Amino acid sequence: MFVVLLVNLTADDHSVRFDHYSTEQGLSQNTVFCITQDRYGFMWFGTRYGLNRFDGYDFKTFYHDPQDSLSLSQNMIQAICEDYNGDLWIGTDGGGLDRFDQVCQRFNNFRQQPDDPGSLSNNFVTSLLVDSHGNLWAGTKKGLNRFNPDSQNFTSFYQDNTPGVANDNITCLIEFPAGTLWIGTASGHLTKHNIASDQFKTIHPERLHPNRAKNNYISSLSCDSRDSSLWIGVFPIGIFQYNLVNDSLKSLQIDSIDPNRPSVVAPYSIIVDQIGNVWIGSVYGLTKYDPNSNKYTYHRPDESDRYSISDYVINCLFLDDQESMWIGTDAKGINKYDPDLIRFEHYKHEADNDSSLPHNRVYSISEDLSGNIWIGSMGGGLSKIINDGNSFKYYQSDDSVPGTWSSNYIMKLTCSQDYLVWLATYGSGLFSFDPATEKFRLYRNVPSDTTSISGNRVMAVYEDHQGYIWAGTMEQGLNRLDRSTGEFTRYRHEPSDSASISGNTIYAITEDSSGQLWIGTYGGGLNRYNRGSNSFNGYKVESGNPTSISSNNIITMTVDSHNRLWIGTRGGGLNRFDQDSELFARIGKEDGLPGDVVNGILEDDDGYLWISTNQGISRFHPTHLDFTNYSIEDGLQGEEFYYGSCLKSRSGKMYFGGDGGFNVFRPEEVKNNLHLPPVVLTDIQINYQSLESSDWSAPHFLQKLPLTYKDLVITFEFAALDYSVPRKNQYAYQLEGFDQNLIQAGTKRQVTYTNLDPGSYTFHVRGSNNDCLWNTTGIQLPIVIAPPFWKTIWFRLLAVLIISGLIIGRIKVRLNGIRKIEQRKAAEREIQLKLDHQQRELVTKSMDLIEKQDFMEEVLQELKMLKDASDPDRSRVLRKLIGHLSQLTSFNHVWEEFEKWFSEIHTGFISNLRSDYPKLTFREIKVCALLRLNLMSKEIASLMNVEPTSVEIYRYRIRKKLGLSKGDNLSNFLDKY
């Protein structure tokens, strides 16, 4: 029986955001046919021209190269899958099937070989699947193929040779449950295959193939294990739901006359997400179907919304391991939808939607006693949210009427206890609005009336617990309205009065649980109003005092559940005021606050503060003092919010307004990203050349990096493979052996080292996701830098051996030399001893001669005396004896004997001296010889039988003839001979 599922329509979901990736970001081509994610976390995209790998930052593209047999076989990619070994299989349009070895970065091609029945059945591969048994299945335009990894052959199944196969043109494959293969065909037939028994069966051929023209085909298959449903896309018919339990088949259709209704016809792709939503990509855009509520949400391109889906024609859908959806379009590249990324609903003005927010500049938000939410905008007037945010009701002045006091430029608003809405306008004074009668009442400044409001530029409005309305103005002070009389009491800063309010521009007013009123001025700091004395206590910045308030420009305030006053400033960050000690605690950018302009502060039910700034929204833990920061990627209306434009409703929702509309969220529903990202090396450059351009393995497969001393510049690039908001992923690294500590790199994902010393290192990288969940294990890559040969151990050992040999040899030579020197010295000492002995003997003999001569002289003197006293005969005999003895004792006779002895010791002395200095006389040479014996002048004089003064004269003459100067030593000179 044919059953129609009737559904309700909803408009585009304003909380859905699509991120776009196209050729502008590096994709090789904008027509995307297939998508997958590998076990390492990389995303892969098959396009009309090239295969692409994506790491969240960059695309790495693979093309067919006719000159390289190991390149991609064909550039049009129709299917991708990964096997249990980590290899990728790529089905091409005419190039056959490629197996990609990710380690070696090489392709191995399988083609149809007409003469080989074990080859691929057809080169046009349309679909791929690896089943739970590890079998690779390849659907082609002519036959289904199962690959045998042992034989490297294919078993082919055709309509002609396999019962139950309805058509040879295979369009899609899916396994569900394990062991059952479902096969979609170009004829519109669905075939079930029992993998274990190899049995095929066609399912409901009469229902899935009603087109007589036979031009419908099964374009996509998806499954939902929760209700054992198989979802079938049949082009161009529509969507079918097949229940495997009861074998029932239902057609999904829309019963609506809405011309903008989503279309479930002409589907190209179907996928069921983790919560059971069925996503349908067709030629008419992307549609989400919720089977539980029977509602559709459809997404189409919108030029006014940069985050809308980029194309109408959706070719393929894929869910990654974070349950983010990747959408391949026909002409606009890739779209990504992260269901957990949009944590904040965003309401804004839509030009083509009359029920949308009337104006985007939301300056104020308030809630009345009935739970209605009121929005005040600058230029758009007053709005009330109805139908829980699906539409708005507007209350605006007619600004075209001259002289009209406009209520359209609302700075702030508040809802009072009597159900009135009070509007502080920029230039038109203060309005009250009665929703029951829909009438406004204006309070404006009347110069002649001191009981009127003090100024028309009203920047803040607040109702206290006594029912007074307080209005802060621009430069005109503070006003209190007594509604019973309609009169205002004015409070202005008086320089001469320390009890007056400290400033005349008021941006913020609030009241604590004890009823104390706090006023924040712009330029004048904080004020506490004393009701009893009608006076003010002021708190301003005190130079050099860190416990004073951080800025005098106060733009927002709130009192938390502990009655603590929190103050937001422009330029001074966040302040907490302790009323007991009257001290301020300052919290700024250095503590994790994203910006020093705090525009709004709200406390949730768990005690966290939610703070709007000029750099997004932050969640702050007042006890732990830690921040979680959110940006525009999380769905914020913009990075900057307006001062005081915030509200926590009674239902627990929080509202923050800015220039792009306003955000709404429930704090308990804002969940952090819990995906622990794998960290990979995406590139390594050595001396500015990428390793991937050489024969190295892909960087994330390297087990070790061997380098040499010539590799002076090493650059590492890395990525944490979390795709929620990649630009917010953070990194930390350390080169163990060089860096002393782990280096926090923020969002920077590249580091360069230069001129590393040879040795062993380990490169560590950690990464976090966008919510600072860290993969602390990260990756570790050992690095060994080989030294130059002259610094290697073997060279050093060899050098030590050579040097040791040289040293030992030198020592031996030196020892031999020393031994010879010692031997020579010993010989010389022996000779010298002999010479010394001979010289001493010579000196002794010389002294004996002197003594003998002296004795003979005495004898001669005695004989001469006897001769003179004797008779003539005896005198004659004595005279002959005296003559003979005088001859024997003469100098010449003595010298002849002396020279004989002297020449035996000092050979050549006398002859050499005569030869070198021929002017020396005989006696002078004799003096030189005696000086060589180191005799004293007295001894020389005695030996030569002359006076000692004569010896000195001899010395003088000898020095002159030898050419000696005054400083030269005569004895040293003679020692050379």
C-alpha cells in the first residue's frame, strides 16, 4: 500500500551556519562528487578536477600526471573510501580504480583488461565500499566488483551471470546491517546482497521502478539503525523509507501549496544524522526532515546571508567523526555545517521577511511581568517578540512628520511594575509606553521648568524598588521621576560639593538587594546614592592604587546572587566591588578577558557570569577566575555588543544585543566542544624544501627524521584536526634537547629551528580544539642530526689513535734524543772531568814550576852572596854554577815545558790564537794561555817573573788586539778556543 507522509513546513533555520570552502581557499575545483574522512582525521574531497586532502587550513591536491605512472590515473573523482590498512581507494570517471598508499604518497592503478577476467569490470567507477569483513566493493557502469587482496584480482557480478542482479550500472552501495550489502542501480532497482552466502535479491521492483521511461535511478542510500530503516533517494522521483523489519516501503512527499516549499524530488544525496534527522541534497537545495515532528527545514542560497548554503545543487553529503556535515555542491565547492557550533541563536533583520527584527542595531532588551520580551533599537523603534521568537510586533513613530518627537531611537528601556515600558531615547527625552492602550507619553526637557527632565539625550533608565524611575542623561546629570506628580528631581555634579554626584553623563543604574542605588557615570566613576541624606559617595581611579576602580568610564553594572557588585568599564575591563572593605578587584585581558571594554554582565543559575565585550561573549567563573570565550564563529551577531544591551529572562534565557541584531541562548545548553583532536605534522621543510617534494614518507607517517649537519634550517608545520573553528585551535611545542620548556604558540602552527648542533632531539607538538580541549599526548618525532665526519666518534677515535701514535712516536724520538743527549753529556762530562783533572794537574804543575822557580831564585841569591864572599877560586866555580842554574830557571826553559803540558789539554789553543790574531806577541800568547787556566794575575806575574802591574798591561794590550769592547769578558772569549 502506498502511504504518503504529510509534513509541516518551517522556514530557514536562522541558527544554522554554513562555512564555505572553494577554489578561493585552495580547493582544486568547485564541483565536488564525493567526500570521506580517513582514520588520521584528514578530510578528502573528489572533484571534477583532482583529489583534495584538507586539514582545516590548507588543501593538498593530487592530479593525474601523464609522465608519472604512480600519479592519479584520472582527474574526475566519483568515489572515495578507506580500507582497513589505511589505504585510500579512488574511483575515477574512465581511469579505473586507484589505490593510494598514504605513507609513500603513491597511486597504484587497476583497470579493465579485456583479456583478463580477474581485472576490473569497467573503468567508470561510480561507488566504493569496504564492508565489515574487510572486502572492497567497487560499483561501475558495468558490473559490481569484489577485490581479493591476496590475488590482487576482482570477482565481477553481472546481470547476465548472477541471479538477483537487476542491472549492471551500479550507482550506490551501503552495508546495513553488518553482512548485508545494498546496491542501487541506474535502472531504479534496489538489490540486497547477503555477503556470507553471495546471494542477491531485488527489493520491491514494482514500487521502486514505476517510471515507464526507465530514466529514474537510485542516487543515494542511507540508514537509521534506531528503527531499522533504509532511506532511498530515487532521482527524480523522491525519497523512500524502507523498513527492514516489516518489509514496508513509504514514499516521502509534501502536501503543501507553498510555492517556497522544500522539494524532496530530484535528490542526489541522503544522510541520516545522529539524532535521526534525514538530510536531503537535491537540485533544489538542502532539506532537513525530522521524522518525529514530521517537519522540514530547508536551506537555499541567500545573497544577503554570507553563512547561507552556497549552491542549490547538492551532489553529496558526509558526516565526519564530530557529526559535522560536509556538503559537496555542483558549482560552489564545499559547505560545512557543525550542529554544535551555533551555540547562540541569532535574530536579525531580513529584508525579505516582514516578520523579522525591524532593525539590527539592538541597544536594549527588557522583560515585562507577563514574560514578554521588548527590544529597543536605534532607528527601528520598539519591538515585542511574539510566538517565541518566530515573529515581532513593531511600535514606531512616524519620523516623516515634522516636529514629531521620535521614539524610534531608543538607547535603553525598562519594564516597570505597572506594566509600562520606559524608553530612553537619543534626543527625544523619556517615553513611557502602555502596551494595553498602545499609547506613548513623552517626558522632555522644558528649559523654563526645573521639574522637567534635565536633558533629552537619555542614556539610561531604571525603576527602583520604591517605584521611582531614574533617568541618566548625556552631560545633564541624573533624574528621578515621581510618577504621582510627574515631576523630576535633578542631580548634577557640583565641583564645590563633594557629596554631589561625581559626573553628569550616566550610562548605568542598578540597585542591590539591600536597596542601595548605584550609578555608573562616564568620566566620573562609580556613585552610591544615600537615600537618607540625599547625597552620593564617589569612587574613582586612584593613581598607584590597584584596589581602586580601574576606570572612570562605567557603562554597565549588575548585582549577583551574593550581592556583589560587578562593574563593566570602557577601557578598564571588569571590576568586582567589595562593599564591606570598599575595595575593587580588577579583571582584564591579562586574566583572559578578550577585551577591556565590558558592555554587559549577566549571572546564570550556576553562578557563572556571562560578559559581552567588544571581542565577543565570555563565560566567567568568579571563583576559579577562568574564562571561556566565544566569537562570531559560535553564532554571535558580531564581535562587538552595545553597552547595557543584555537581559536574563525569567525562563533562564539570556539575550545580548549589538549592531547585527541580538543573540539568545540558554546557558546550560552552551556545551563546549569535547572532540579531542588528533595532531599531525602536515609539512616538514629542510633548508626551505618540503619533504613531500622528495622521496620521503608523508610527514605524519614519519617514525624518525634523520638529518645531517648540512640541514641548517628545519621548519615544522602541524595541525590539530578539529574542524569546528580551526582558526581557534591552539598549539604548544618543544624540541627536547634544545627548548628548555614547552612553548605556548597560541594559534600559530609553524616553527623553524636553525643551526642545530649535531645530536639527538625529539620534537613534541600538542594541540587543542576551539574550546581549548588539549590533546596533551600529541605527537613526538625523534630527530637525529648526523655530525660532519670530522666530528663523528669513529673519526675522533681514529684521530685519537693517530695523534696518540704521533705522540708516542714523538716521545720515543724525544726519548732517544734525550738519551743521546744524555750520553753525549755524559761523555762530555767524562771528557770535561778528564780535562778538569788534566787542567788541575797542569795548574798544579804550573804552580810547582813557580814554586821551583822561586826556590831556585832563592838558591841563586844565596850562591851570589857566597860568590861575593868567597875567594876568587871559589867565586869562579860559583859563578859557573850560577850561570848554569840561571839558564835552567829562565822563562823560556820553563815555558817550553809548560807549553808541552798545556797543549796536551787544550789542543790547538796556542796555534789557533796565533793564526786568528797574528799581532799577538809571544809573551801575550803566553799570558792568554795562563788566563785560559784561570790563573790570577799575581800567579801569572810570578810564573812569568814580572810585576803584577805588568800582567794588567798585558791584559789591556791583549783586549785591544782581540777587538774586545769594555763590556766583553776576556776569559769568556778565550774559553771559546
